[in-house]
Amino acid sequence: MTENQDYKRRMQKHERELHEKYMSLYHDERSYEELLSSMRAFFGERSWELKELDRKREENPTWFREGNMLGMTMYPKLFAGGLRGLIEKLDYLSEQKITYLHLMPLLKMPHPFNDGGYAVEDFRTVDPEIGTNSELCELTAALRIRGISLCLDFVMNHTADTHEWAMRAKNGEQEYIECYQCYDTFEIPSEFEKTMPQVFPATAPGNFTWCEEMKKHVLTTFYPYQWDLNYRNPKVFNEMAGNILFLANLGVEVFRIDAVPYIWKELGTNCRNLPQVHTIVRIIRMILEIVCPGVILKGEVVMAPKELPAYFGTEEEPECHMLYGVSGMVNLWAALAARDTRLLKHQMDVIHSLPRNCYFVNYLRCHDDIGWGLDEEQERRLMIDPLLHKEYLYHFYEGTFPGSFARGELYNYDSVTRDARSCGTTASLCGIEKGGFEGDEAQVRQGIRRVLMMHAACMSLEGFMMLSSGDEIGQVNEYGYKKNPDIASDSRYLHRSSFKWENADLRKKEGTVQHAIWEGLRQMEQMRRELPCFGKDAYVTTWDTGRMPVFAIRRTTAEEELVCLANFSEEGQLACLPTLREEYVDIFTEEKLNLQSVWLAPYQYRWCIRTSHSVM
């Protein structure tokens, strides 16, 4: 089949729905034809190597669910000075068997205020401080050879206020003013404010910013220098869709759609999760399946689990291929501080009850904070006061609660609501920094056990794991950001620090923190690649252990069963799984175990396997 026949076949599959969905938003045939023309042009410009990848992925559309998937996220400039340095360091990623690399925002941005790159000035140009477009192409080609898929953020909700559109809007050009949501008076903005929550009430209060050049109020959901796009305007949608296709033709294989629930605004609503959001995501999914079906979407949806299935769409009309496992991350850290896994188990039970098309990228840490969005209804059912629990958690990870092993900082503390989020690296939050600073080797060893246990628990969840660069070598907090006035007020830079290559070299030296963590993770990662129970056909559920500090996940296939246990306490625990009567083997220690009564040392994790031809 020729390339043009491929395109025609894909278009025939989606053309009717694509037209219907587009017209439901815009009622503009001319704009629709412009979109189709743009799609054909981008398909024509797509390289034969990428078209071959498209055909391969069409034959295996759930490739991202394979058991060998292992991700890592990083800032390329912090990791290796930029794209050129990253290209030179790819052997390091291959040593870890990474198959999915998520690079933090690298498109042209204003300096110094850019919200970590999420204020985009040009969606088609790499920021000069990070690299060039040709280096990005070179990187994606090198990654494909190594079997690594590149993920980039695509910031759909807003642009920087220095983007060409915003600058021309400031100059009074009506065509570009209409690309944003701008108002002459505060009458309509005041109505929005009645029902529209604030994202950063402490650091960026309100949802509108006055633009002196235009003499207008501009919708700015996140920060004043990030102007929300107006998706009621088909010009906006067509241009943003073209930007995605442009980057896909540079070799990007996964797009993380940033802040996707916010992209459509409606007066009288909270402006989140509106039906038009799903129409837009569905249209983008169809555009990708027509032009470049080797490319997939990952949504950033920081919402309650009940809101998540809508972002996957239906079997007939799918939207995102996968989402971030935010609730897993939050509940893992809550369980560690409280030595209580009941909320974690409940949350995973909710996740497991979602339709089978729901799939998650799980992680312990990322570029952002830990927002304590726990299930308050479930907390109350467990006789836990949600506010007091939240205060305990953020003070515990700040290191100010008596007996805390953690070292971190608060982010976005609100003295009125008593809300706050937490920042810090995995190693520092798990006690390695405190033990090292105090010269207490026993504390350091305990911290290493926590780091490995937390990763083992995260790897046991449904989905695949994404490591945060530096966690694999136990990198601790970096407090130097406080000396930079441009970022001193943003505690997220506590864990946004330069990669310590001198420490990475210690991963090969026995007896070091780096070696212990690296080897522990390597062992887990190898088991995930090899065991069918971590494959896409496994059935996953939690299991009751009879002990609040012990978390259990049971993964089964037709011929194999694996029970993953994790002790979230500094005390040993005797877990009881009375319904699992057969003999199991701990694949880490090779001990033969009876799970009806199994001992776990402090912060121990066990992956217990049973093979049979009749697993239930």
C-alpha cells in the first residue's frame, strides 16, 4: 500500500466524525478545509522513517502497555547542559533500559519568568539556551535507534505573554486579540471569578490580569504572564493542531497535553472538565491517527479518579492513550508518612474499577510539587480528619514534625485555608539527606530502604513507571536556588537541580548510596521486563494483608501469579493473606513463603511468584 493510500484509508475511517466534531465547535467550513489542507501538508512532509514507525504502531496500537516500558523525566539543560549534551549521554539511559524519555519544556520561552518552560513563546522552535531544532531531530533519531520514545509537553491552555500573538494583540490587532479572552471592563471577569477556582491563590491570585497596552483584562488561569487561549476561535485550534504535527514530524512520539481540563471556558461553570474539552481532545486524537498514528497522547489531569475515565474516551471514540497516575503518587507518600496504606489501597481499588482502556504512567516524583489531594470522603470514613491529616503530611515532609526523617519545603502555603504542597527529591523525603547531614549511617541505610520500597510499590501498580532523573542515584535537595532572586520564592526548584555526574559515577562503587539504589532499581526493572505478570494482559487488584502498614498488589495472567508486598513502616510486620494458600517464592530473596503468614522487615518489599496452569 502506498503512502497516499495509507492516508486515504485513515481519513476515510475518521472523516465523518472529524467533520461533525469540528463543526459542533466552530460551524465554519472554511476553517475546516484549512485544517484538512494543513494535515495533508504535514503528512507529505513526514519522513519515511517516521511513516514506517506509524505503520508498525498501527499493527501494535497498545505498544506503550508492554512490560518492558520504563520511563524517565528530566530537564535536558539540568541533566547535560542541553540537547547536545543529552545526545552524548544516551548510553547512560540505555544502561538503565529506559524506553520512554519525557523532557521537560524545551520550546522557546521568555527568561527568566517562564514557569519552568510552561510559558511558551514559540511552539515550533527549541529554546536557544537548550538547543536547536536540528539537535532535537538528531536526538529523536538517536532515541529511536535505542528503542526510546520521546515525550514532550504540549502546552495547549496558554501562551507566554511574549508570544507573537500576544505581542500583536498588545499592539491592538483585533485578529490576535481574539486569540485570547480579553475584556474591556471587569464586568464579565467578575462573573467568571464567582465560579472559577484559583489555581495558585497565594502566588498568583485571581484569574484575570490587566494589560495596560491593550487596556483590557486578560484571562490568565495560571500566572499573569501566561495568557489563556480562546478555543472558541477556530484559528487558535487550527494553529495549535499544526504545532503538534510540526513537532511530531521532528520525531516526538508522545505529547503530554498540559492542563488539558482547563482549555475550554464557560461562564457560570468552574471552567474545568467541560464537554468541549473532550471534543477538542477527540479531534486531536483523530488528527494524529490520520497523519501520524505512531504518536500518542498523555493527559495531565490532576482531578479525582471519577473524572479520569472521560479523558480516555470510549472504545468507539478514544481520547488520551494514557494519563499521569497522580493519585498513586500522592497516596504513596501519604502512606509512608502515616505508616497506613488504607487510603492507598482504596485509591487503587478505584483505579482498578475503571474501564480497561484506562492506563497510567506512575511516578514518585516529578518536576512539580506533591499536592495533597486525598479522598476526603474516604478519610472521614476511616475517622481521619482531612485538614489535620494534610497539615501532618506537609509538616512531616517539611521535616518540622517531631520524629520526621524527611527534609523538604512547603509550596504555595495558604494561611487562610491552611493548605500547602510539598517539595523535595525522593532521597531527601525518604531520609537520606537527614542521615547524611547528621553523619548517621544507620539513618542513611534506612533511607535507602525507604527509597527502594517506594519504587517497588510504585512499580507494582497498574501502568508503567517513570523515574525522576536523579532519583536513581539518590540525589538530594539543592538549596542554592534561594540565592537566585528570580526563582527564590519557588520551592519547586529544591528538586530542579543540576544532575550530579560525579555522584552518578559512584553507582559502580559498592558500599555507596548510589550503588545501593541503582542496583536495587536495576533488579526490579529486570523483573518487570521478564515477568508476564507485568505485561499488558495481566489482571491487577489490591489484596488485604491484615496490617495497615503493608500494601499488597496481586497480578495474574492465565499461567502466572505475582503478589507484591510492601511494608511502609520502620517496624517489622506479620502480614496475613489467608486466601492465598499455595507456596510462593520471593524473587528477590529466593525464600519459599506461605502468604497466609509472611514476615516483612522494616520497609521490606517482596514480589512473591507462583506459577501454575490454573491461576484464578
